[in-house]
Amino acid sequence: MEEVLETTLWVVERSRHVRLDRAALEGFAGKLARERPAIPRWDYRYHFFDGGERTVGYLLVLDSLNFCFWPPPGQPKWTIQYGEERLSGYFALAAALKRAVEEGEPLLEPDYLARLTLEDLKGILGGEGQLQLLDQRRAILNELGRVLLESYAGRAAELVAAAGGSAVELARLLARELSSFRDVARYEGREVHFYKRAQLFAADLWGAFQGEGFGGFADIARLTAFADYKLPQVLRHLGILRYSPELAARIDRGELIPAGSPEEVEIRANTIWAVERLKQALAERDFRLSSVELDWLLWGLGQREEFREKPYHRTVTIFY
């Protein structure tokens, strides 16, 4: 997305706390080009999928709530039991919502979302430990239900259709219509666009529907990476993201990095451009990936223990 790339590049060029290491980036690009790893594909185990409109509604609810899975200091991580597995984080959310839909909860009905209570949401998610920002999640679903009822005949599929088959326009539409998707920061007086979850919804449709039907976006390659807290952790492990000694120490201590602070905006902006420049370096080696595919590859690495040697930055936010 042009507005994301343009505004984040402006930050990268002025960053004081974060920088990109070109040598480390080139080295990792060479490794990927030699190994040609498979790109992770959509995981239907934990996601609801019926091939139709209900899947669109499910993914919109999922990506409305897809943020801030780490626990407050001293609290246990939120986990759920799903069959024989104990899940946490994003996969716990996806599976909890899938289970609710399959068990007949009216989670995909916009009138239910519009009047959803905090107790309703706690009952749907269940589990043990603490998931932060629950009341904000409830308010987000209330807004989603209202907007669908007022503007899209109560159908998530109609919202997607309004984008005219464009992943970029769908992300922009979400950012206009729903405040929780309006992922915009300020840096030295200028707006910086990230649209993490808005872009992610388009990418998830593309992944779940395998680039067809509701996920048939011809412009999927125009999306950027999804600036969260897992990708910077991976990129830092690889030496591609370099933090100032002061910022590195704060992150390693588990200190909160405030949302919208210069440090947080720089981490996210440099993450976007690390992926863009890595994509360019791979193309020069005849290994062509979209930013979405590269994001999924890096995020998958972040699930491996060796990439968790250094902690991720902790920011309390609804945007990632």
C-alpha cells in the first residue's frame, strides 16, 4: 500500500533508535535464496472454514480481535484447551472462535455482535490466564456489528464486495469504516500509516480461499508486511533490525514501549522496510515473494524457540 510505504519510509530515514543492517539483510537473503523454504499455507486446523460467507464473517471477527496476546507482568499467559492441544496466542484465539461458531454461538450475527457483553466474550474465549484489553475487544465487536447492520445489510461479505476485488481497497475501506482498524500513528508531526489488521484481513481471505472467490485479489502483492511484535523479534534475532543500546535494554527488561512513542513507531516502520528490502534482495536472486508471503515466512520462524532468545517489544495496543 502506497500510503504505508511512503509514510513509513519517511520514519526509517529519520530513525534514531532503530536501524536496518544491510549486510545482515543481504546475508539472510542469500540463505533464503539458496534454501528456497516453503511458504506457510493456511492452517485449516485452527480456523473455521466452510467455503462461503460464514468464513468471511469469521475472519472479520478474528482479525478484529487479533492483537496483544502477551500477559501483563507477573500474570500467566492466556491459554485454551483445544482437543488434545494446549494453545496460546493467535492460534488460541482462532481456535476458540472456531469452536464457538461450530457449537452454534451466534458469533457471526451482526445484531449479536452489536449487543455483545463482556461476559459473553469471556464465555466465548474461555481458557486460563489473562488476555489483555478484553473490554476494548468487546467494544470493537460492538462497533463491527453496528457498522455491518447500518452499512452492509448485516453481511461481512457485502463489505468485502464493496472493495471491488482489491486487497488494497479493502484495507482502506476497513480503516475508514471501523475505528479499530484505523492504525495510524504520528511521528515528528506527520501521520504514519500501518493498517496492520486491515491489511491482514485481506491477506487472510486470500490465504483461506487460496486466492479465489472471496480471496480473489489481483493486487495482493501491493500489501506490505504486517507490523506487529513478532516480526521485529525475528528480524532482531537475524541482526537485520538493530536497536540503540538504550532501547535494546528497555526491551530486554520487559519495559513497556508506549504506543505512538518514537521508539515504537520506528520499530514498526523499520519492520515494514526490512521486509520490503529483503523482498528486493530476494528478487535479485531470482526468488520472488510477495510481502505477505515473506511476512508469513518470518512469522513462522518466530514460532520456533531459537528465535525467542531475545524478547519482543511490549506495547499495549489494539492494533497488533
